[in-house]
Amino acid sequence: MATSEVVHAHAAPQGFIRKYIFSLDHKVIGLQYFFLALTAVWVGMILSLLMRIHLIWPGANIPLIGHIQPETYLSLLTMHGTIMVFFVLTTAPQGGFGNYFLPIQIGAPDMAFPVLNMLSFWTTFVAFVIMIAAFFVTGGAPLHGWTGYPPLSAMQSTGPGEGLGADLWITSIAIFCAASLMGALNFITTTLDLRAKGMSLMRMPLTVWSWFITAILGLLAFGVLLSAGILLLMDRNLGTSFYIPLVVVNGQVMGHRGGSPLLWQHLFWFFGHPEVYIAILPGMGVASQLLSTFSRKPIFGYKAMVYAMLAIGFLGFMVWGHHMFMSGMNPWSAFAFSILTMCIGVPSAIKTFNWLGTLWRGNIRLQTPMLFAIGFVSLFVSGGLSGPFLAQPTLDIPLHDNYFVVGHFHLIMGVAAIFGIFAATYYWVPKMFGRMMSESLGKIHFWFTFIGTYAIFMPMHYLGMAGHPRRYSQLTEVGYLHNLLPLQRFISIAAFITIGAQVIFVINLFWSIFRGPKASDNPWDATTLEWTTATPPPHDNFGGHTPVVHNGPYEYGVPGAAGDFVMQSDPAVSPGRAH
Amino acid sequence: MATLSPNLVVKAPRSRDRGSGDPPSFGGGGDGNRGGNGPSDYGERLRRARLGLVVGLTAVVMLFVGFTSALLVRRGLPSFDQQTNTYSRDWVPIQLPWTLLLINTGVLLASTVSMELARRDIARQMALAPVRSIPGVSLGDERGFPWLGSTVVLGLGFLIGQFLVWRVLQAQHAFVNKNPSNSFAYLLLGTHALHLAGGVVALVYAAATTLLNRPIESRRIVIDVAAWYWHFMGFLWMYIFAILLIAR
């Protein structure tokens, strides 16, 4: 079995293919994940651009696409959600930055199973290609949304995209599950087994904790999604009736009977809710890391942060039912799910409190990574506060199928996680490429994106409270929505500007990679192990020696220290703060 | 002081198959309870591989947790009958060829025993490896029973037996879409067979490492991990058998 290959016995490869394509080096694999996610995010963003154009100018004749039909709109919506959730929010923070920095931050030369790591990236890549292929087959991409509810998703004849397109969609998701499981296996084993001497669990940076917990969530969640996907493929192609009851499509009785669409919802959301935390937890880790570093203060309540993340991960598996309040579930079940959901507010509040406590009276350096970390906290609070609204079954009934939910999950899961990715990018690009990113471009990018996302998603809450349904392609012909059209136009224009601002980011990124000013080994005066090694790190991360850890990860503002911080590998522990 | 004869040099076991230069050493975890033993510590590699296997098997467990909960839910669901306009349960227990399944179970259990003997055999060889590298020292006839090969044969036998179960079901016109109980039986048998086939591939790879003259440590790790995977497949089969028996 490839998994038992020797860890990092491989010498630095020389050929182009072994060095950059089928590389076993976790750093190269991390960059591959990062650039895959960067490609995917542009695909997903262009899909949302098309949707926003269609919503305010339904008659627009778009080059190459023409008039957007209602079913095309549903395809755009489905693919936007799927690509963003799986290939951006799951891929970039965990596969990208986690792969690159988890081994370095724990002082390991590589992941535990390098071959498996390479396989997991290339499997993800194949899944992405198959997902994109769904656009180009007969009937186009599927219509069933990223949640893939049957019976719409479970039969070939329910819509134009539900033929081959939907089969490709499910196949892609199943392959993605396998890839994520391989990745999770590697992350967990690496964290448990490859830590450097002195790197006890409670000395791990919070980023490592967040990647570790995310990997556990992925390990437990993706297997269930895989099982659900296999059943769905069987329903579609083998004539079974797991999810399909007696159904009449276009006046024709289909051959299925007795299945339950709710069975899919249970299995899907058992995965789907932890998936939300898979997207956001790495962002929490990065925000903690950055708030501490750029406030020049130890993180407030390190242990509380760790236990809060564990609690969020644990509770995340018990609340899937709150996505199904509208499914006619027993009110007692709904009550239980509701209470458990609101319990998640407690660890979330602990985290928020600790972030603010870290900032309090800090010597704050408002550089671009810090701005995005603060932006993350802001969006986490704004998006999170509407959570307890939706957690109440009675309130969920009017709000569930309208723009309130769209605003909620985009703030908390979408852009908050994206802000975590941005913060990580601005923070770690100097280490990954050896070049600093432009601060001024970064700040312009931040303010456009920060104000832009609020301008897009805040009004959606008002649309929802005014009863505007989601997933509808045609708004201009509906009488009672007429008064809401100006708000939709505002949202679309804000979206155009925000998407345009992302060009600044891409220019900044690529300009910096090639032309940016050279970065020192530790440009942010940070303490964790990745800043002790060369920039960019050598093939085995630490140039032949293994670091030994003497301190906790957030020793800032240390009394009596030479600078205002003590590196994790610095043996000179200040007497004032012995760990 | 007596000197050793020059040809009696005890070689340290090779631990890295592609190592070149000075590979970085591992600290061995930060909790202080396991010391960093340097690059040649094969025990750490074995432990890491086993840990990876346990984590990987958790994913397999979750896959079957998904299937099981789907089965329990689907089994209790009412179905609408057009003719009578009533709801009734549409679950009809599947008639499985139990004798054949019992034979297959026996074959799988035999393969588990064979696998365990292969695992112990390689562990024994491993322990004797330093002795064997002493020139002039003979351990007698080293060719023991090919337990690895017999495991592969028995595993393939099990897969063929499962295939025969499918053929019997097809001969009875008990197709996958006839009834939800049939669907689940095919699903569980098929998924288990696929996982077991993966185990066979791992065993063939382990055998190939013998032929490729890989260092014995690498071979032992492969065989050890494959063995624990194989034992898990045995447990999984017992579980599936019980499910098919109780909740068919």
C-alpha cells in the first residue's frame, strides 16, 4: 500500500514533472490546491455575475450564452453553490494553506503520507474537471441546487440538466469525497504523529488546531455524503427507490415507489452542516493567529479557543435537522434540533469574546492581513447573529425559502470564510513565494471587498423579511416584488463593483509573486515555526535539522524579551511567562 | 582483547529504501513520552502506518453507518398503493442463498487466519533479519508456507463466491430494483466486495514488494497494515451478514 511509504525519505526531485506536477512535497501540493481554488473561485464568481445580471436585466443578451432561460438560471445557481462550497471553501483553507503550513507549524518535514497527499490533490482535480464537464454535455448542468434534493435530482427526466449533467455532478461529488477523506487521513495522522519535540497539543498554533478539527469533521462527514451519493446514483441509473416515492412526471407514472426524499435530506445535511464548519473553522484559526500577531498580544484564552472549536465541531454533528424544519418533521425533533443549534451560539460567542479580548489594548498593526482578520470577525458576527433567528422553527417557516437565508449563509459561510482565505493569503504569501504583497493595493482591495460584501448581503436580509423568495429566476414580471426591484438593482451593482475589486487582488498576487519586494524570513515578527525557516522554505522545511519547541505559539509582548516576542523554538523562556 | 573475524560484520537493518544524503530525523511527537529515535526508527513508521489505517477505517465505518441508517429508515417507510389508495409497507424480505453465503463466510474466515499467519511470519522474519545478515549464519530452510499467497487465493475465492450469490439472485429474478430489500442487499454485498478487492490489491502489492527486493521493514509495514485492514473486512462482513439476517 502506498500509504506506508517512507515519510519524506524522498530527496528533492529534479525533473519538472516530479517537482511541480506530481510532486510529493506538501508545499507544492498546497500551492496546487491554492491555485485550483483560485481558478474555481473565478468560475463560481462569474456564474454569480451572470445571475445578478439576469435578475435585474432579464432580457439581456449575454455574449456566448444569449438569453438566460429559467432552467439556465437554476444551472448557474447549482453550479455556483457547488463549486464555491466544494472547490473553494473546502479546498483553499484546508487543502491549500493547511497542506502548506500544518507540517511546518508543527515542525515536521512533510505530511505523514506524501503519496496519498499527491493522490488526494489529483483526485480533487479530476473531480473539478468532471464538475466543469457538466456544463458541456447535452442538457447542460443540473438544476437541483448544491443540496441536490430528490426527486428532482433522482430522475433523468425531471429537467434538461438532470440527464448526464446530474450524473456528472454526483460522480464529481463522490470523487471529491474520496479525495477529502484521503486528505483528512493525512492531516489527522500528521498532527498526531509528526509533531516536533516539545510541540505538545496545547502548544500547537490555533491554525493547526483548526485544520486538525476540520480534518476530523471531514473524516466523519464525507463518508456519509459518499453513501448518500451512491444511493442517489443507484436511484437514477439502476431503477431503485431509495429516495423516490410514487411519482408522476409530465403525466407519466414512473417505475419508482416507496422511497423517501427526506432520507436524502437527513443524509445530506448530516454531511452538510459539518461542511459549514469545515469551511469556517480554518478561517477561525487564521483569524486567531493574526489577531494575536498583529495586536502584539497573546491570544486571549488559548485553551478556551481550543475547547470552543472542539465544541463547535462536536455540536455541528447534532444539528443537521435545523435545515429541515420545513420538511414536516415532528415538532419535538424540531425543538431538540433548535435547542442544540442555539447551543452552538455559546462556543461561537466565546470565540468572538476572545478575539475582541485579544484586540483590547493591543499594540495593533493595521496591515492588510490584520484588516482581513478583523473583517472575518465582523462578518462572523453579522452572519452569525441571524443564525439564532433561523434556528427557531417558527421563524424558519417564513424565512427558510427566501433571501434572508441567502444573506445569512453568504455572510457566515461564504464571505467570512473567504476573508479567512484572504487574510491567510496576505499573511503567508511572503513565506510561500519570498515576496511581499503590495500594502496599498491590499488595503484598496480590503475596503472595496469589505464594504462591497456588506452592500450585497445585508440588503438580502431585508428582501427576505419582505417575503422575496430565493431561487426564482424572474422577478420583473411579479407584481408584489416590484417595490423590491430597486434593492435588487443595488445588490447587483454592489456585486459588479465587488467582483471588479477582486481583479486588484489577482494583479497584486501575481505582481508580487514575480516582482514584489523581497521578504525577510519573519516579516511580521511572528512566533510560529514557519517563520524560523528560510523563505521560501527548503524541500525538507527546516534545512536538515528538526526544530525543538520551547514555548507556546503566542508569546507576544513578553516582559524582558529582546524583541517584543519569543519564537516557539527559542530556548530562552522569559521568567515572566514560563509555560 | 579478542577480535572479530573481518567477515563477521553485523549490518544495521536498512530502513529507508530511497534515502539519500542525510534525511531529516523525526522528533517523534511533542508530548515527551516518546523520544525522538532518529531516522532509522522503523517502529515509528509502523505506528504511523497503523494510525493512518485506523483513521482511514473510520471513514469506511462512516460510509456503512450511512448505508445502515438509510436501510433502517427505508425499511420502515410506507408506500402508496395506486390500486387501493392506501399506504402499506413495500419491504419484502429478500431470499438470499444462505448456504452459499455461509460457505463464503467460512472462506473469508480462513483467509483471515491465513492473513494473520502471514503477518506473524513477516514479523518473525523481521526479528531474524539482523541475524541473517551475518555471513555464515544459516537459519535453515527459510521457505515457510506462502501465507500471503494463500490469503490472496482465499480472498479471490470469497469474491467469486459473492459473485455466485449475485448470479443466484439474478436467476431468481431478484434484481436490484425489484424491492428495496434487494437494493440494499446488492448495495451492501457490492460495497463490501469492492473494499475487499482493494485489500486483495494491497496484498498483491505486498507480494510485489517481496519480488522487488524491498527492505524487509517496508514489506513488514505493508503486510501488517494490509492484515489489519483484512481483519477489519472480516468484521465488516460479519456485520453485513448480521444486518442481512436480522433486517432483510
